[in-house]
Amino acid sequence: MTTTDSKKAAQTADTPITENNCDVDKTRQNMSDLYKNVTMAQSCIKTLLPYVERQEVTKTLHKQVEQYDHYVEELDEMCEQLGFDPTPAPKFALSMANMGIKAKMMTDKSITHVAKIMLQGTLNGIIDLYRLIREGTDIHPQVALLQKQILRFEEGCFESFKSYL
């Protein structure tokens, strides 16, 4: 996180999410979509981890899961301020994604294959985040900032996995 991002986060961290400074319904929807994005990534990485044999890749994946845990906590706090529970990723979608990962890993456990799976999943997440940011006018600035932080994080993850191809 850059210094500017830290300052913005500090400025908005104490600002309650209210109807006075944002479109509450739009903010709630946006937060639910962001929550789905983060929990999907988190779940898929956890499914992939047991198949990864290379220590440095395992460490990288664990760090990503830890960061996603942090984002889930932030989102939970924001949702509490708005008095609602975010909609998690649908169980069916999670199950299908996790079954797909398991099937792919049964056929090829190479690090290149792991990188390919991670790149495809991360790219899907990045695309969703760009859509959320584009559609996210009139949402609370704290949520908008978190979206951009998660986007930068996922773009960094994408770049790091390209080196394993």
C-alpha cells in the first residue's frame, strides 16, 4: 500500500458509512460483489494448496490467503457499519470451481500448470474488480478505496505468477 493509499484509508476509516455520504443500496451491492470476489479467490487457493509441492509457491499462496483473510475482515467491519450481511459467493459456484481445480490438478501437478490455474482465476477476479470500480459511482469512499487496493493486490499476484510459466 502506498503512502497516499494509507492516508486515504486513515481518512475514511473513521468515516461511518451512512445514507448522508453515499448511495447505501449501491454500496451494499458493491460490497457483496467484492465479498464474493475475495471469498471465491480465498476458497480456490485453499483448494489448490494441497496439490502444490514447491515450497516457494506454497508460501506465496499462503500469503495470498492471509491477505484475503484481511480483506474479508475489513469487509465484515464495513458491512457491520451498514447493518447487513454480505452475500457470499454461491456454494454451487464455489463447489464447481473447486472441483475444476481438483480435476485439473489430477492430470498435471507441474508448477507451470499451477501458475496457469492461478493466472486464469486471478484474471477473472481482476475483470470483476474493474467492472465493480467502473460501476461503483456514488458508493462510500472507504469501499471504493478497498476495491482499488484489492485490484492492485490481484494485479501484483498476477504478475508474480507469470514468472512460473
